[in-house]
Amino acid sequence: MSQQLPKFFHDAFHPGLPRLGPGDDASTEKAIDLVLAAGLRPRSSSPAGLKILDLGCGNGTQTIQLARHLDGTILAVDNYQPYLDELQRRAQAQGVSEKIRVRLADMDDLDFEEGSFDLIWSEGALFCMGFSHGLAVCHRLLKPGGMLAVSELCWLRPDPPAECREYLTGVYPAIADLTANLAAMRDCGYEILGHFSLPESSWWTPLYRPLEARLQTLREKWPPDPPRLEIIEAVQTEIEVYRRFSKYYGYVFYVLQRG
């Protein structure tokens, strides 16, 4: 099941932030290009185009890119309604709202039939189900030959300093290296079509710099009670660890095809 979010999490990770996790439009488009280069096509019985599922869509920055670049309909799923409201607002502003439907749901509690989707997209969210379990869920929901595009936290080097390793394994015990993640994907029945690391700029420009400004606003707004301060300091620590150790870990974007 999805990991329970700490109290006040959504106050820090506000729907109005550019993004809610590492990523940028260029990386989303690069993954879309890999999908298109692999020849993804809608099933012959679907005149409406591709059936796409965006799992853990958040406020929908990547959902908008999918709608702009792919022909089909997108179901965007998240378990926090204000994120879905912001997605719909952005889709309307970008003129792509007719291609996007939203659903308030836990991403691990979906009732779709096997083989329901041509493409599943999940930027930085599949870990909420447990990465290996999430891969299996997506495999079941994809049609044969369908594709999965997913980004996941990954060790980029085998020699992180002890402080870095202790922090990362504390907040995300399942973190693995590229070799282990690729093996898990193959074991789940996927062919690996391509993968690439997200640039450091995709952490700072759309996420951490706006998030730091948000934290400062909350420091000034919130009364100094421990639960709220704990959230602020936890997020600030995450940012500081990345600032110091970014060459040792990052997000890798994978494009996979169900066998």
C-alpha cells in the first residue's frame, strides 16, 4: 500500500509548486521520444488513440506534456484532490483538458482489467507502492506490447560517503543501483528500451529552489510548534543532502515494454 504521508506534508509540497518531485519538461519529452521511437501505437480497436494512465500524477506538469505530444486519452490518478484540481486548471490553460480525465484514488487500489492501457507513466511515484510491486501492477495493467515510462531514485555511484548512504537508506530503504533496477524490470517481464539519468538542474529549477522559498514562507507563517517545524526541517535536510552528495544518487528514467 502507499506510504502514509506525514502531517503537514501537503502544506510544504503545495499544489502551486512547479513540480512535486525531480523532473523537467525536457526529460519528460526525452522519454516520450523513446516511446515514439519504439513504435507505440494504439490498439486497432481504439479509434480514440492511445489509452494512457498517469500514476501518481501530482499537479500534472508531466501530464500536460503527455497531452501535448501524444494522441489519445489520459487518466491521471492521485490521492490528493488539490493536486488534481491544479492539474485540471493547468490543462485548461494549456488547451488540452479534453484529453485528460482525473481520478482521486490510491494508486495501489485500482480496479482496471488486465491489459487496459497502451502506456503507463509514473514520474517519481511508483516507489509509493514499493518499486518491484509497482512494476508488477503496471505489467498487469498494460496490454501485451504496451509500454511503461517510470523514473526511480537510484545510486549513481557505488561509493557514497557513509553520511549519504545512511540518510538515503533511512528515508528510502529500497534504493538500489542501476544494475539491480534493470534486473528487477527484466524479472518482471519487461524489455528495456532505454534509460537515462535526470540532470541535476531537474532537481533545482522546478523543485528545490521553489520548495526552499516555500519553506521560508511557512517558517514565517506557521506558529513554532514541533510538528510543523519537524516537516520544515525534514524537507530542508533532504535539500541539503542533495546539495552535498548529488553526484552519488539521482533519478533514472526508464522506458520499458511489456513482453
